[in-house]
Amino acid sequence: MQKKLLTEADGYIAHKRRRQAWKKVVSVLACIVVFCTTYALILPAITLETGKNLVCSQETLGVHVHTDGCFDDAGEAVCGYADFVVHTHDSSCYDATENLRCPLPEIKTHVHVESCYAVPETEAATVHIHTDACYATEQGELLCTEAAHTHRDACYQETESLICDIPESDSHQHSPECFETTQMLVCPLPEEVHQHADECYGQNKVLTCKLPTELAEKSEPELICGKEEIVLHQHTAGCWDESGMLTCGKREVLEHVHSDICFQTVGAPEEIVQREGTTSDDLSAAPAANSEPTAVDLKAYLDEKQGSFSFTLVDQNNQPLPKDENGNYIVSPGTGYQLALHITSPGGFIPETYQYQLPKGLTVKSGSGSFVVDGTEIGTWTVAENGLMTFHFNENANHKSNVTITANMGVAFQEGEGPIDFDGKITVVVTKPQEEEKDTKLNKWGHQGKTEEEEDPTKIYWTIAILGNENSQIPGSTITDAITSGNHTYTESDKNAGLTFQASQKDPVTGEEIGWHVWPVSQDDPNLTWTDTEWTYTIPQTVTCKYCGNLTLGNDNWHYYVKYTSTPDPTDIVGSLTYKNHVTVDGQQADGSASVKHGTSAANVVKNGVFQGDADGGKFVWTVHATVPGMKEAEKAVYFWYLWDTMRVKDATGETIGYIDNDMNLSSVQVSYDSQTFDVPKLADATAEDLFAWDNAWSSDHKDGIWYGREIDLLCRCQCTEDNCQVWKGEDCDEKKGDGFCQCWTIEQDAVFTFTYETTNPQVIEKYGGAGNRLQNVVELSHKVQSGTSNKWEDVPVSKAEDYVPIPGIFKKELTKDYDGYVANYKITVNEAKLDLTGGEPLTIRDKMSETLVYSSGSLVITAEDVEGNSETLQEGADYKVTYDGSGTQTDTSGKPVHVLEIQLLHPGPMMYTLNYDAVLAIPEGTTEGVPYSNSASVELWGKTFISDAEDKIWTNINISAESYQITLQKIAADTKEQLPGAEFGLFNQNGNQVDSGTTDENGKLLFQTDITKGVILREHTPYYIQELKAPVGYRLDDTEQWFWFCKAQDSGCTTCQELSKQYCTGKRISAAGQSASENVLTIMNEKFHGHELPETGGSGTTLYTWGGLLLCGGAYLLYKHTKRRREGVPS
């Protein structure tokens, strides 16, 4: 009995332990379920409590930081940029506890108004307030930039001469009235045509009132607001000139308002354990470890994603820059250039902020803007002055691949020691500006004496100019002057006249000559040595000035002028001869020349030119009359006469801007001789019957094939003898030609040659027409003479003539206002010469614009100006017609689409027509580079086409292009066309790898597109297929592979697509150029199940399994009850 009780007790204890174990297990599992369920329920709340740190700062915003170069000598900032941003704290600047967390200082705009000023109170009895009468106006600094020099007292030398006839005696002592004072000009500088007047100077207001005004002066309005004037301004293209200098006179001040990119999401705040001795204020003052934003390094990202970036550098006109032998760009400091950064990212950009820092050593025009693709903003960009580029892409960028960015920036390079490396892509070498020469400068010139200036016309008056500089050593150096060419010497009269020195100092600020000093150097001066062909003089350290006494000479900014004379041989041949001298001093040397005319001669040349308009476009007709005097009795014949004729293009200021082929070698020539006029042949065509001939003996060009200069030799039938020939050798004239002509002029009577020729080069009008340009034709009649010193034949110019003929501007087009982000303005000028172009017939002007230019309707204004300068505005319809084709269906000669503007002048006359109109730049979406725009206008005249091309321009900015490939799947029922939601599909590449998956929405649609964050990057001409993975309820699964590919072409003529169609014959071409088109939707149909549905409770085949299952369950239940009763001791 006891044993039985123990056995039952053991059973109960074991049963209890099992029950307790089960309770523990179930309790633990229950706790786990409760914990997980509770956490899942409160997770959204935790997410809502997650904080966001404000991470924008002055540095991340690229705010300008002043350097030493930003300030002038007075400490004022002159860089044109503020070192702050305007910012007003809003709710986002404070955390949940209302503590300020914004790192930016609060700075508001402020413009001074009347209330910002106040006039302090003063005591009326003791106050004197200045009026205009208390001030005098004095001349201020020179503002005029024109050169001018006005002779002053220092420019003249005063001398006194006795005019009294009474001899001095006890009864008469000379008084000042007995003398006459005269002034002689000693200044070597010419008095300029322009003389500075009052308007050339600034005006300074000087106080002349003597009354005490200490209190009164304080009554001027004073600024009392204590605030700095801050006005918002962002520099635009118009704020800089062509050289890249800031000219707007304003500083750039930008405003910042916090946006989403200013915040960085962080985890829930951890509990702060405060250490002993540390207060909460100390902790709040300490910088946060993660306060700076974590921008992605742009270069590293592109390297990782197999992208690329490169640089190009051009000048402001988009022209290539020179490179050195190592391929480095060569630039000058402070000059404006265009830097382009080209970025490509086949995999697009994950929505994030990216930064790239340009190298040091350059200044960048700052700016900001948006990235817009297909009308959708996908991000923003900023460029700071320090070269920090920041790109922020938003969620819209997630669906863009093959992204291309071109950033065009205006930059200026700073002078530095080494080259500037742009990450190994390009290297720029900044050349230091060439230092100004610090040595002495030397110049020399001469002229024949002028009787009107009381000079001797038989003398040559020479001037040596010595300009001192930092490295000069003028006092103590020796001047050496030597005759080098021409029959002239230093005669006794020249030596007796000696040298005249003049010296002055140059004001380093104004550049004016100040402190004129004059001293003579006589022939017996020990420092002067003089021969017939040379003199030398050692400049002393001190001299005695005629006006100021002893004078110590200097170097830097000292100017010296030395004057003296030489005498030409009076027996020199008649004509204009050239004489030369050479001078050296202080290591420098210079040559001087002077032209001296001897006697009178019948030799003369006259030149006339005229423009004649004709059916061939017009021509310039030139006539040259050259008179060659006959040989004088008992004199040798002159050797030899020739004409030197040149053709140049001069602009309105007289500068040479081009050269034109000179066709004088094609002249028709006649001569008037011995009362007869007859033709003169070329030497090659002359016969024994001809008395005269001419020859184009020499032509000159600039190695460009334009023969602008012609030497025409005049020849006569040789009648030389030993007595009259200058080149007689042996028994005959040494210059005698085989055809009986020579260059010795033995003709005894004067002969007048007339040359007539034309300039018909159409480029003269087309290239240089208008704008005040003139065609200059210069002719010089000369002969030769043998030098007495060198025995060489030298040229003797006898007569010179020139004529200028205005080049008519038949047709010209120009860009008068460059595109500024809004509009560009063009001007067409027709018939500047005011010729009768068409005889009154209508004249059509055809203007072809690039596809990026669009004519602004109604902006055309046409004015007509007659020969007397009267102008009127023409009326559309009555005077002209306008048609415009902006469809782009017309093309230029290269096949590019153009927009065409046609203007027909209905009644043209001899008037100049000026056409002005505006054009707007159309920037295509997805532009990857600076947008080029050009314009070419043409007009038909005289059966030919005149074309004027305006200069090609490029509007630069940061532009972006990207590809957004997407395909829409439509799931419908095959019978009812009902839209089917809930169908699951997979997107696979050509290798069968799944790229993406998705489920059709309530409209039965599913969109597959590029998604950078998921790694889904769809590409052009790459085969893909869509396959159904799960059919909608009640429909059959369609596992057909639906092949397709993308193509950017506008039409289906793409050769790549044709090849893909052969390989994937059932495939579909999806045009990326028309994503919204219905043909770019892939439609897939499903069929319902009909007649073969399973019974709701199964069929007869399942009966055996059902009864078997029930028996097994019943048997298991009986076994459980039997085991339980045995354990409890109850009989079965």
C-alpha cells in the first residue's frame, strides 16, 4: 500500500514538473510575442521622434571668404562679394526645446532711409552754417584721358635786349623801359591739338569762410542707425566686361532660406552622461561631432560608377588657347577665360549632394541654378567663387541614366609659382606679366630747317631723346653720334653752334614734364670731341642751368634732349634725299634719319581714284599722272626714274587693317611728249619704233600672296654717251637693254605719263565695305643717286601723291547686343554708299538664323537715309514686306535646319537702309554644352550674292542632359478587356537575369523604369523581356517572354533597331523620344478558366484519404485516453 502511494506520488510530481516546464516555455514565448508586437506598434512613433540636424553653414554654402587681395589700400573691400549671406531665423532654426540650433548668423537686408540720419541740436547764437558763398571751387585732378601739353613759362627762355638809343651817362641810366623782354620756346614737346579745359578736370570744393564753425559742422546729417547698408544682388553676365572685370559697382549679397538639403537625419538622441565639472552649457557650446554635411565626392563617385569628367579651356570668344611644348595651356593672370567641365555618368546619380573642388589659383564667377530634364527639375547646382561646385539631386533624378553635365564657368587665373593641375586632365601655366624694361630708352630724329620757325633750311636739325629709368646710369656716360648715310658733315658752323641740352623730371603720377632745365655745351668744352663725321660727349654729374644755376643730374624719371645740326652737301642732286645718323649712350643705341629736299624740279606725280558702281558689283578706277623732266644741258642724265605704288585698307582712324592686290601692273599707259600723245607698251612688248617703255620690275607682299606694292620702271630709248651717262662702262651704257632701252633718262623734253588701272577684287567691298573704311593708294616718283660716302645707289623721292576712296558698304550684318539670357539684337545695313542698286526694282534680304534663334515678331524696324543725311522710318506693307519661316524645314548649305526671315524692300533707291530686329535664344531641353547661335544674311545684287555672317556666339551655363527609359505594361482580360490588378511580372535582361519586378495596380498598369537607388539602369539598344510570374485570381498564367528595347531616334529608321528586329522578331521598339505615345505601352492579356474548374469539396478520389485520416485521428484519441487512464490507475 505504501509502495503504491509512493509510486502515485512520483507520478504526480513528474506531471507537475512537466506542467511547470510547459508554463515557463509558454510564458517566455508569450513575452517574446508581446515585446515584438509592442515594438512593432511603437516603431512609427520612434521614427517620428528621430531628429534632424541642421548641417548647412557658411562653408557648405560656398560663401565668399575675404583674402588680402579683396581690400584696397584704405582697407575697403573691393572684390565685389559679401562674406556673409542674408538669413532670417525661422522655426526650422530652433529645436523642440526652442533652443537656437542654426549655425548661420541672422543678418537682414537694410537700406538707409531718412530716419537713419539725424541732425544734432546746436545753439543758434554760436552757430554759423556754411552756405555756397563760404566755399570756392578749385581745379581738381585731371579726368581727361586725351594727350595734351600746353607750353608754360618753364617751356620758354626769356632774353632781354636793349632798345634804348640813348647811351648811358650821368644824365641817363637805363631803366626797365629801355629793355625789351622776348621769350624763345625751348620745350621739345609739341603742343597738342587738344588743350585741357575746365571740364577736363574734377572740381574740388574748398572752404574759404573764416568764421568758427565747430558746432555748425556737427549739424551736418549724421548716420545714427548704426547699421550697415545691405542690398540683395547677384552678379549676372552684364556685371562683367569683356576682359572679365567686375563693372557693376555692387557687391554680391545672397539670401539663404533653409530647405530639405540643409538637414541631415540622425538617430534618436542618446542619453548624455555629464562628467564632473562639466555643465550643460559647456556641452551645448562644444561643436557637434557630426555637424558638417557628408557630401559625396563627385570625382570618387564617377570613378566608382565608371563615369568620366574632363576639362576644356578657351578664351572669352570661345577660341582655343596656346599650349607649351608639354601640352599645358598658357594663360595670363587677371584675364577672363571660359572653363568647361564635362561630366558623364552612365549610371546616373543617386539622390544626394555631390561636391567637387576646383584647384587653387583661380577665381570663378559664382552662380546657381536648377537641373531640368524633360520639364522636370531633378536637382540644383551652385558654384562658389572659390571654385567649390555643389550638385544636389532630388528623387526625380532616381529615374535618369546616361546623365551628361556641362558646366561652363567664367574664370580668371591668379599669378603663382607653379602650374595649376586639374586632376591630371589639363594643366594650366600662368605666365607672369612681362616686366617693364628698367633700362634707358633712346630715340633720335631729324628734320630739314623750317624758315617759318626761323631755322636754316640748309641745315639738318637733329634731336636725341634719352629717357632715364631705374637701371639708368646717364650722368658719367658718353654719348657717341656718327654720320652713317647721306652726303652731310659737321661743318665749322655746326661745331660753333655746339650742343644744347634740355632736361626735365617726369612726374611719376601725372606723367607731366616738370622743372625744365637748359644748358649749352660749346665746342671747347673738355668733355666734347668733334670731327667732321662724329662727336662724343661725356655727360657730367652737375651742370649750370641757364635758369636755376647749379644742377645735379639724375637717372630715374629724368628726360634729356640733345639738339645740334649737320650740313648736307649743297651740290647734291635735285630731289628729296635721306640722311642718317647713329647714336649710342648708356648701353643703348638708336638710328635717326631726316629727309632734305634740294632745289626745285619739274618732276611731279598726281594720283586720283574713284569708285564706279556697275552690274558687276563696282570697281575702283585709279589714274596716275607722272611728269618726268627732260635732261638739262651740260648735265648727266638722271638714273633712273620709277614709280612705287602701294594699296592698303585704312579704317576710320587711319590704321592699316588690310592689304589689297595692286593691279598697276595691268595698267594701260599713255605719254604726252613733244605735243603728241601715244600709247606706251610694256618692255616685253616694245619694238624699235617705240620711244618709251615701262616694266613692273618689283612686287611686294606680306608672304600672304597679296601683292599690294608695285615698282614700275620708266625707260626710254638709250641715247647715252660717255658725257651724259652716269653708268658708262667701257664704250657703252652699262644699263642698256638688249632691245635698245635703258634707265638713263636722256630725253631732253618733259614727258607726262598717264597710268590707268582698276581694282575689281570683290573682297574689298564684301570684307571691308562700310564702317568708314577707305582704300588708300599711294604713289611715289623717285630716281636714284650715288652716295658720296658709300658709293651705293640710293633712292631719291621727288614727288609723292595719295588718294583715299571710301569703300561702300553694300551689305553688312552685325550683332549689336549679345544674348543676355533674354534677347539678342541684330542690325543689317544695306547700301552704305547710297548707290542706285536696282534701278527701283524690289530688293529681297534673306536672313538665315540657326535653329537656336527665333525671330521676335514685330521687333523689326527699318530706317532709310538719303545722300543728304535725312532719315525716315519705313512702314510695313507700304515700303516693305516681311515673311518668317520658323518651322526648321529649310536648311543651310551644310544641311542644318534654319529659321528664315525674308524682308523685301519694295521701292529701293540710292539710300542707306538700316534694319534692326530682336531674336530670342531657344535652348533645347537636355542641352549638354553651351548653346551656339549664329546668323547669316544675304542679298542678291548685280547678279551675285552678297553674304554677311555675324560672329558665332555661345551662350554658356551649366546644362544637363539625361536619359529616362521607361515602359508601361497594361494587363487586361482577353475576352472583356477588363483591366486586371494583382498580376506579378518580372523584368529580365537578355541573359535571363531578373532586373526588377512589380505588380499591376488597380488600373492594371505597371511601370518599369530606371531607378538608381534599386540599381535598375535601363539602356538604349539593350534587349529586355517581361514575363508574368503570377496571374490574377481566376486567370491563366501567361509565361511568354515579351521582348523589347529602347531607342532615342525620332523614327524607326535606326539601323541598330533593324538588326534587333531580325534577332528578336517578336520584339517591340520603345521610342524614348515619345514616352507618352500609346505605341510605347506593352499590352498583355490573360484568359479566364472555363469548364475545368475543381470541385469545391474535391472529387471521389479523395474519399479514401478522408476516411483514412478520420480513423487515424480517432485511433490517436483512443490511445491517448487509454494511456491517461492507466496512469491514473483506472481500468480500461
